[in-house]
Amino acid sequence: MSTSGTNGARLAIYPGSFDPITNGHVDIIERGLRLFDTVVVAVLKNESKAPLFAAADRVQLVREVFRGQPRLEVDTFDGLLVDYAARRGAAVIVKGLRSIADYEYEAQMALMNRRLQPGIETMFLMPAEPYAYTSSRLIKEVCRLGGDIHGLVPPLVEDRLLRTFAAARDPLSAPRHV
């Protein structure tokens, strides 16, 4: 089994929709950076899920959150994750697990991925306790309904969510692009 990317560095892929990136994601990414030379945050392009933010916006948010971190790459993918990981020369796919329900789904995916690409392992990481119950979906819903999401997402993401939902409630308050 290969344990390094195409440049000889230990490379891991951390896939997800990141719609938007949460502090739980940030925690997993930071821990992944302690374990691997390079972590590629692979943003899923799946418009059938009707994301709040376009893939390019999600990529930009992740890049801004990790500005100045040279060992982090942000990319997009569609299709089979293991095919993308193999093209990138990754040895590991990193997945976050919040609950038993996550485990049941992710274990099935990991076993199928191993069947499709036996040389790529899946590593499960639990988020830090304060983020174990958060998800992008839940954070968007709480914010949309006017709840407090402070501390659950990076500050720039919180600002972007607040502006996005304010614009949805009052189109006149939407930022103008000139």
C-alpha cells in the first residue's frame, strides 16, 4: 500500500460538502494536519443537494479560514471519492464521526471504498466535544430561524451566513455587487 502522494508527502483527503465549513470541520482538519504532511479539503460538487453556497464559494470560505496554512489544499470533486483520492495519490480518506448513526453510514462507505481501491484507507476522527452535535445543515437551520450560531462556525462564516439569511428575509439589505 502506498502511503504517500505523488510528491512523496503523506497526503490525506478530507471530503465533504462544507456547506458551510463549521468549527467541527476545522477541528478535524487541524488534527489531520498534525497527522499528515498535506490535507486536501475536497469539496463535493453535488448541485442536486441544493447547497446554500455554490462550490466556488465553499472553496473560498475554506481557503479564507485556513489562510496562511501551506500544508492545506482546497479542491472540488464529483464522482467517486476513491477515484479522486487515487488520482491525487492519497493514502488516506479522513472522515469525521459525530454519532453512531454517522458510523453506520460511514463504515459502509469505507468498506465499499476499500473494495474499489484497496490501497486507500479510511480514518475516522471524532470532533472535539463542543462540536459533536453540530452539522452544517443544523447550523444553517438555526441561523435561518434567527438562532445564535456564534462559536459553532468560524467568524467569517458566521458573518456570511448572517448576511445571506438577512438578504433572504430583506432583499434590500443584500450586499450589492458592482
